[in-house]
Amino acid sequence: MLTTIEATHAIKSAMPTFGTESVSYNAAMGRVLHQSVHAERDQPPFDRVMMDGIAIRHADFDAGQRKFPVQSRQHAGDSAHALEAGKCIEIMTGASLPQGADCIVPVERISVGDGAAEIESGYAAEMRQHVHARGSDHKEGTQLLRPGTRIAPADVAIIASAGLTDVEVSQMPTIRVISTGNELVAPGSPIEAHQIRESNGPAVIAMLRKHGYSDCEHDHLVDDIEILERRIAQHLDEADVLVLSGGVSMGKADFVPQVLQTLGVKVVFHKISQRPGRPMWFGIGPKQQAVFALPGNPVSTLVCCRHYVIPALANASGASPGNPEFAALAQDVAFRPKLTLFLPTRLVSNAAGTLLALPVHTNTSGDFAALTGTDGFVELALEDTFFETGTTVPLHRW
């Protein structure tokens, strides 16, 4: 069996990369950027007024003047007015600083009447107060976004501010999720006492969509070699990535590895020294399709999907790797087998602000109901069998 580190490396080395496409900035949210985005202009592109009030020459104020005839009114979006000496311009937030003005007095500090604005007694105005200087955020041509950025709402604002209508992003992979098993029955269908509800497929689809992969569909197949070969062959023709759940262990009806081999999918590895999810299988199809065959127990399926499938998709999309997270164990954990343990946790913080991982022990790897309210899972190294309270361990959020 491979270690978890070896399995991760093997997947990364074998995974194909997805192509690129140009999309509207309105459709770029959640996609992986494949170009640099540079500032179209200085930001702000002019000396920007930050408060409603009046624009004056500070030299007039410094000379003792406190009452200023109102010369004009300038709104955001108006061309900059030219301020005359000894006068003021009523100004609105976001407007460009009038020519000749170098001080903004907030509206709360003035009274206006009979065509003049008077500054309250005792107010101390300073040169260039409430002025957002041109180019103080960034200069024209500054690189604002780099390739590999997973586009967030703030990044959409940056793309639009750069004047770009379209950006180059990673193509969205076509993903097919296949659950297997005669015992599974879809929600809403009649169910017998010896059957169970189908849950892995919907859960994997939900996880994929949560992480930004929208082109994914689910298919459930019974444990029949002919049906498995026919339907999986069809999915291999249509998809870039297959994520199977079930049928990969050592049982008499665990046909998935055999079927994948028949269909020309080359195995990269089978089994990882971890709990849960030891029987996981990974291979590459004849057209460079990535095929992940996850164990059928629900906790194993979700852990393997989050720990291996999601990072592999991000890497194949060209996403920059995120910073690893860590948390301190909130209680002792003893674990006998020499396997890497992925332990579901709830996250809390102590008075000092330390992030603590409170272990949530599932009854079995089929006890998916225990996962509700968990934030993710921590990774406990296979070299150790006892982990004291306060031990810092890697954290993987769902």
C-alpha cells in the first residue's frame, strides 16, 4: 500500500491538465484564472474626495477665513471644477478633487446659508484631509491578479476595474459520479427492509459543486459486470473525470477494478495505508480520463473525495496551492493500527484564540450521520499511535 503522501504524489503526477477557455467576467466566479490581470489606470484614477462637504484652498483657511461663498456644486462623475480663491465648492463623496482645492471639510462641520458655507468654530482643517490620492492604491500596469488564482467576488471586481470583458480560465471538467451496489435505492423510491438509501452519489456531487465544479452528474449502477462495463464505457467517452463509489474492495461483487481494467483504464495504485478509505483505487483512462474509485462506506467516500479528488481537480485546473491549515487536538486520541487516521472534527477556539480540533468519532465508516456539524477532519500520522491534547495536526476542511 502507498502512504497518503505517496498516493497524493502519484495522483498529481498522473493527472492530466484541463484546457483553457475565455469566459465573461460575469461568469468567472469560482474559476481558475489563467492570465495576469493588470491595472488599466491608476487607482484611484484621480484625487478622489472621501467625504461630502466643501472643497477649499487650505491657504485661505490658514489665513483665518472661516466663511466661504459657494461657487458651485460638484457631484461624483462631474468634470473637476476650477476653484476660485476665497470660495468653496460643495462636493460629494467620490467626486474628483476640484482644481486648486487641497482640503475637504466634512458637511458635519459646516453650516450653509445665504449662498455661503461657514466652518464651525474651533475646527482644525489640515492640508489634503479626506482626499484619496491618485494612484495610492496602485499604479497603472500593476499586476493585480496572477495565473492560478481561484476567482472570488473581490477578484471579479478587480477584473471589471481593469476594463476586461473576458478572461482566460481553466475549462470546467466534465465529471461523472457513479455509485454502485444492488442494495442502494434512490430517495423517493419504495425500499425493502434489506436495502439502504443511496447517499454517496448525492454527497459527492454536493462536495464537487461546493468546490466550484458544476458540470457533474450522478449515475447509480447495480453490481452486474455487463451493465458496469457498458455504462462506465459510456461515461468514459463523455467525461474528463470519473468518481466511482463502491465495488473496489475484496468482495465477490467488487467488480470495479476488473471492469476498469477491461475498459483500458491503467491502474496507478490500489489501496492506501489510511483509515478510513484504505481500498481507494486510482487510474488513468485510454483518453487520459482521471478515474477515482472510492470505497463505498459513506465516511470513507467523503474523506477520500475531499482529500484526493478535490485537490487533484484544483491542481489539474492550474490553481495555486493554498496554505496548509493546522489545529491543536482538544483531547487525547489513541489509535492502535499503524495507519494514517483521518478523524472528523468540530472546530472551536480557546480564550487565547488557538484553533482547536474536537474529535468526532464515528460508530463505523458507515456512520455518516455523525459528520453533521463537523468542519472537516484532521490527519494523524501513521508513525504514532497516541496523540496528546494540544498536539498540532494538519486540518482539512470539508
